Amino acid sequence: MAETKTKSKSGLISHGIASQNRKARFDYTIKETVEAGLVLKGPEVKSLRHGRATLSEAWAGERNGEVWLFNAYIPEYQGGVLSRFEPRAPRKLLLKHKQVDQLLGQVARDGVTLVPLQIHFNDRGVAKVLIGVGEGRKKADKRHAIAARDWQRDKARLLRNK
């Protein structure tokens, strides 16, 4: 999953990660991930290809029996396009009915939420969102995660020096 950005001469991302929510894996215990399509307008795709989107405050939820991405920031494209769009507008996620039913059933349980982890472009150049089904971590759990991460880093350092 450590996919790097592939930029062309113009600085655009042809495939790879356009935006990532790094703090989500720290704040939530991710149990399952689902890849969903994203309904975008043309200028939004161009702005995503520049890699300027932000998912740090974004969340996914249900509206009218469908799954939507809320509060994801995709800035306006500054390429002289006449059509304007709202940077934080809700955007529909494209999932199969079975996946929607499964995700909404999991969200109905206490403490489970849908967290957008990253927006990326697949091999065909289509924008996709990686949604994680996660439970919020308590402060003690976060400290345990920090300690485990530090131990892994120290262990790798010790093994490398031998």
C-alpha cells in the first residue's frame, strides 16, 4: 500500500495517492477497508491530480440510503475553468448495494464509523476513495500504539546494527 505518486512533466499525478489521512490510523482502529468510486466534476479531478486535496477532517456517512463523503476539501482548480464548485461539498461514493447495506449495518453498531483513509488514482486513472471501518481509540490505546511503534523502530535499528 506504499504506493508513490507518479507525476508527469506537468506535475500531475497520473496514478497513485492524491491525498492521505495519516492521522486516521492513529485515531481509529481500522477493522476493514473498502474501495469506493467517487462522483466528481471535471475541475475537481484536475485539482486532485495536482495533489492538493485534504482528508484530515473528512468523514463518510449515510444520506438517503447511499454513502457520501462529507467535509473533504478539494480546492478550486486555478486553470481558468469557468465552472466553479464548492470545495467542501458532499460527494457521492459509488458502491454496490450489497456493500452499502453491509457498511450501513456496521455503522449502526455503537462506536463504529466510516473514515476516509486516502484518495488515489487507480491504474486506469479513475479516482477512488479508500474507506476504513473503524472504532475510535481511547487515550490509553493511542499510548499503546505509540509504544508499539517506537519498539518496532528500535528493534529494526538494533537488528540493522548487528
